[in-house]
Amino acid sequence: MPTYDYECEKCGHKFEAFHSMTAESLKKCPKCNGKVKRLIGVGAGLIFKGSGFYATDYKKKDDKTESSGKSSSCSSCTPKSCSTCKK
């Protein structure tokens, strides 16, 4: 649940309120019962907790296929011309 910043239009009191995004905004100041407006904040940003992330956690696997068209069992062949690889 996010934290919202509010400011009273009557007394100028600034405060934070912690409530869900679907809940209605607060209407009254807790100090003077004056009308409050919700302020636009920058947010808390991204917070990482725990032991951390490593380069190997989501690393893509390297393709082992060769793009040159040569077979992995025969280094001198080309497709459809090697009797060893039967390509």
C-alpha cells in the first residue's frame, strides 16, 4: 500500500497517510478538521531487500549452434556435401 502526502489548506499542516490505492482520499485535517489536498510526490523508488541479485540469476543461455553452416562433428564440411556428417 502506498503512502500519500497531504496538506491542510486551512492551517498548512503537512502529514502522510498510508492507505490502499482504491481507498478514498482523506478530506479533513487531523489537527484542525480543515479541508486537505493530496500532494503529488515523487514516490519511494525501487527498494531491493535481501541478499541481492547475481549475474547468473536470469542470464540467458548461450546458443551452442554455429551460424556458419558447418557441422560440429566435422570442421571442414559444408551442408549437403559431407559424406561423414550425411548432411
